[in-house]
Amino acid sequence: MTASVEAFFTAWGLADDAAREAQITDSLGASIFYADPRTEAPLTDAASVVGYVAGFSQMAPGMPVTVPHISTTLTFARATVQFGEGDRAQHGQYIADLDDDGKITRLVGFVGTGN
């Protein structure tokens, strides 16, 4: 059920634009709502989400993005996401709504892990 969440975030580190777009698009459901602390307004279509992630990839080319922890309740997932490695790593917490196929329909991110 959480494979789409992991695929979505690992796509952020892909250098190949087409591969990144395909992996992101495949992880999203028929509708999408995406928001995090860096979005000015929610992103509500796949093309906007793909473009947003492409901007990250341009600013931090090759930066690994991993999902060290995911927990679920019904069709909801809470993911801890790590951007980068070592001392410079940053963490975020994301809450995802998943459709019946496990695809992301809503994803809201927060800075840090709430500690």
C-alpha cells in the first residue's frame, strides 16, 4: 500500500527527467492535492507536481531522497522523508491519502519530524 509513497520520493533524486516524471506520475492517483512548506498554494494536477519536483532536482542534482519510516492507518500513510545524507540531511513528515490502488491523492508535508 505504501509503494507509491516511496516511489514518489525516491523519484526526487533521479537525474533523468523522463524517468523522474514517469515515476512521479505513476505514483499519483487520478486526482492530486500536494502542499508542503515551500509551495505557495496547493498543487492540484500531476503536471504541477512533476514541475515542482523538477525544480528541486535542478537545485539539488543527485541529492538522495529516502523514506526511512512509513506507518499506515487504513488508506492513510505517514512518512518520514530524508533529503540528503549525513550532517546536511534534512527531514520532513508527510501525510498521504491513498486511493484503493495505493496511489497518492493527497500529500501534505511538514518540516521536521515533530520532535
